Amino acid sequence: MASHASALKAHRQGLKNREHNRQFRSRLRTALKNVRTAIAGNDLPGARSALKQTISLIDRMASKGIIHRNAAGRYKSRLSTRLAARS
């Protein structure tokens, strides 16, 4: 365990950031699941609105560095493709 004050503070900050990022990733997984469920259930208007909110969340996470920008693009592309195939 760290013994310097700065190392202790860095450890505290790391724990806090890890929890924050974990919550964001959980929100992302739930949002992705909601869009996929709406598409599978042929609820196209619901899927479109869920996709819009999910894309906003994905962009926010990519800008903060929680997920990589290429991963963000991949998520958005795959969801949009699924929705377009059902329309």
C-alpha cells in the first residue's frame, strides 16, 4: 500500500474514477440492450427514440475517454444498421 500523501490521494482518486466509469459502462450496456430489444420486438418508433438517446450517451462516453472513439463508432454503426434492416 502507498505511504506518501500524494500516492494515497492518487489511490483515492483512482477508486472514485473507477466507480464513475463503471456506472457509465453499466448505463451504456442497459441502453444498448433497450435499443436491441425494441428492434427485435418491431417497436420501430421506440427503437428510434432509444437509439437517439443511446447515441448521445455513446458520444458523451467517447468524448470523456471512457470508451474508445472507434468503439463508439462501431456501436453506433451496428445499431443503426440493425434498425435500418428492420425499417
